[in-house]
Amino acid sequence: MPDGDIERRWWKESVVYQVYPRSFNDTDGDGVGDIPGIVEKVDYLDDLGVDVVWLNPVYDSPNADNGYDIADYRSIMDEFGTMADWEELLDELHSRDIKLIMDLVVNHTSDEHEWFVDSRAGDPEYEDFYIWRDGRDADEVSWSATEGPAGEAPPNAWKSYFGGPAWAYDEEREAWYLHLFDVKQPDLNWENPRVRDEVFEMMEWWFDKGIDGFRMDVINLISKPEGLPNDPDDPFCGAMTGPTNGPRVHEFLAEMNERVLDREYLTVGEMLGPEIPMEHARRYLDPDEDGLSMLFHFEHMLLDRGDNIWERDEWALSDLKAVFNRWDDGLKTEGWNSLYLNNHDQPRMVSRFGNDGEYRRESAKLLGTLLHTLRGTPYIYQGEELGMTNYPFESLDDFRDVDTLRPLENAIEAGEVDSFDAVKEAVRANSRDNARTPVQWSAGPNAGFTDGEPWLGVNPNKGEVNVETERADEDSVWHYYRDLISLRKEYDVVVYGEYDPLFPDDDTVWAYTRTLSTTDGDERLLVALNFSDDDVAVGLPDDVTSDEGALLIGNYPADGDPDVVSELAAGDLRLRPWEARVYDLR
Ligand code: NOJ
């Protein structure tokens, strides 16, 4: 039995599965996934063994940013179905003991939200719901915008995360409004207490409907720095740095915590920025302050990402480890980590951190092993459990994502980039659309996703990579994921054990132990992962070897194996390409 020091929470013991509804399963043949399509697959999720579903936005939206531009927080997008469909989904999930968390997008709304419509019309009740400013004299400042009255420049030089100025001129109100994302996503003014009241009431409304928590979109952007400072050398002016962790962010979230949150909910805050200072992270997660369960940071997602969609950086395994090690250490005693390697905004993990060719299967399993045996709550992004890969985009017409197309088209127009072909490899590797191609349910037409024309191309590898094939094969990525998920239910050490990295500077092998002191002695695991296409030998420190150890899970078939147990006893592991082993050290 574990000792009494563990702060048990259901959301620490859970595995979350992310559903991006547009690409999950289409039942009405319009080429867009829908909520009845998710209902149809609830048994699938149950079979896999996940505990929580995180649903990307399903609210009414004109879809400038696939639902992250919300026009009405209390209704369901027509393309996705009705509120009755959503209620059925919640019931179906709950009846199988699966929880549901919704996406909370409250840094901004759609410009079609009635608050914005009234705000731009100058309605006194709503005029301060958004961030409006007068323009500047274009002759006096060094920045400009193509839109807006002649001779006027935007209020400051901030750039949108999606490229171009973060300000748009509104003819009706004759003023500029801030949009850190698309022009159709005006930022809410959280300084206005009425905005906060509206947001908290809306959250309460969803809690009353029975949801189990929220994933909070770009929640560390809600407090803008006072005076909207404008030094072009200041990080606030650059894409991906933005006005993060602003001066009142903890005050706003603490108010949310006090008014609507509860530790029994799962809340996970998405935190933009190249680095989240640990003192901020701890405040976000402190139950007596902001009270979030977890956060998503981007540090590992930025390792290989250049400054622009058409640029790439090199990454090394030691860099990736350093990020996870820093976060484990930082939240060791206070807070709790989320664990993810892909989502709807990121390329497929097996193409990015693994080998999506010869070792697709092995490396998909290895990355899964990592996510399920580090300390934190694992998030599986739909299709990850099949080892789905990036898509072979051939031309700009193949993309749908505003955050791929807009910056690239702007750069081509400005002459910064010659053509798509000139930057094809990098854009292919970086684009969010890689994650958004339809889930591959079968080898049939459109991978069984739709009877119509899918809104985004189906990956041509659907013949090899699909649910039917994966489920039929006991050695598949899918079955391995199922085993990983159940490991979490069987071993407390997987959830609560201390994480101790071995060889932090090694660029090929990631190895670590997990240890949990219990009244019956220590529970201890060793995880060894070979991140390369070659065989590799690993000499273990003496205190990590074991004569009585057993392999709990590994990604190579057992037949004809090297004797993995005696290798452990000898302290000398021979890992094959992309091999993953988890030992119980006993
Ligand atoms: C983060 C979301 O995950 C992404 O898809 C969206 O474009 C931005 N926030 C803006 O809401």
C-alpha cells in the first residue's frame, strides 16, 4: 500500500483522449465530423480504456479558426449537430464512466458574437467588452498596416500569432480592436468585471449541465500588460511570445477559482510562450491561488519549430529530455504535469520525434511508453493510438489551416518566401493540418470517416494505418496503447512514483526510474527507450540492476527475444532500434 503522502486525485490517475470533432467521424455525409459520430464511437473509446474525453470546441462558430472563434458559447455548431446530440454524448460517456471536459475559449470570441456586434456599435453596455484604441499618426511611428484610414497606423506594433498586425480597424466604431489571433477573433477585455461575470456564469452553466472540467485556451493571455507597451525589441511584439502571464492573470484566475472551480474538476490551462517561469506555473496550479489541475506548456513543441511556419530548427534528444526534466523537477512537490507530444495544433508525434517509415510502429509505441510512464497525466490525441503520421501535402490547395495559409501567403506576397515549393519540406513538417486529417477507421473509401467529400485530405497510408487493421493485430500500436493505459490502473508507481532520470545528456537513450515508497517497501520501475534506428548498448548503474526484475511491457514481440531479464540482472541492456522496455525492478 502506498504511504499517506500521496495527494490522490482522479485526474492524476486518468488518461485523457482528445477528440477533434471536425476530423473524428462524420455521420451525415457532409465531409465534416459531428457529435453523433462521436457517440457512435464511444464504445471504441471505452475499449481503449481512456478515462476522460477532451472535446475541442463544438460551439456555434463561423469557423475562421475551426471553432476557436465562438459566436455563441451556449449553442452547438450546426455542422456538428444539436444540443440534444451533445447531451446524448455526455450520457453515453458517463454511463461508461468516462468523463468529459470541454474547451473554454475566453481570451477572445468571434467577431460575430453578439457582444462584439454590440461593442462595435458602441452600445454602452458592451463598449468595453473588447480592447479598443485609437490609431497613431503613421508619420510618427515605425509600424503600419495595410488596412485602416490613410495616414493612420495601428495603436502599437504587436503582431498576431497568425501573422500580420494584431489590430484591425473597424469602420463602424472608427477605432482599432486588438486580436492576438485572427482578425475574426477579437480579444475580450478581462479588465472589465462584467466580462468576467459573463465568462464565469457561462462556465457555471456548463458545469450545471454535468461536464467534468475545461481545457482553457491560451488562458495565460487574458491579462494584457498595462498600457500595452510597445518597445519593438520587447518580446511582447513577437509571434509566439505575445503578452503572456500578464500582470493580473493570477488575480483573474484566482477569481475564477473562487467563483466557479472545484478541485474535483479537471482543468488544464494552455499557456503560450517560449518558456513559462516556474513561479508562474506554481501559482497557476496552487489550489489556494488559481487552482488549475494542470497546464500545457510549449517548451518541447518549440524545439524544432523555426520562428515561422516555413522554418525548422534541429532538435536533440537531450533537449527534449531537458524540458521534461525541468518540468518534473519544477512541479515535484507542488502542482502536477500534463504529458503530450501532439494535439490538434501540432504535427503527428511519430513523424516528429519518431521514425514514420521503417520503424513507425516501434517508434509510435516507444513514444506512447514515454507519455504513459513519465510522471503526469497523459493526453492521447485522436489517431495517436494507431500511429497516424503526417500527411504528404503537395500544394497550398491541400491545406485548410489559417495558421498555415495566412502567414505563408503574406510572406509570399511580401517576397520573403519565393513559393510554397521553396519551403515545402518545412511547411509540411510544421503545419497543424497534419493532425487534422480524418481519423482512419478502415482501409475503405475516405478511411471510413465520411460518405461525402472530406473537408481535409485523408492520409494515403490509410490502407496500412487504420482502426480495423490495428484492432485485428495483437501486436499493433492500438493494443500496446491499451496495455499502457491499463498499466496505469494496476501500478500506483506509474502515477505517483518519483521520476529520476539517468544519463540526461545522452542523445540516443532516454532512461529513468520511477519509485514509490509504500508501507510494503519500494515499488520501482526502470524505463529504457532507444530513440534511434540503430542497436544500442546501455550500461546501467549498479543500483538500477535487479536479479528478480521482470519486463512489464516492451514494444518488440517476445518470441526469439534476447533474454531481457538476464540483461537487466547483468546491468547491460541491448536495445534494438526504437525499442522500449519497462521493467518492474522489485
Ligand atoms: C490555441 C488553440 O489550440 C488553437 O487551435 C487556436 O487556433 C488558438 N488557441 C486560438 O484560439
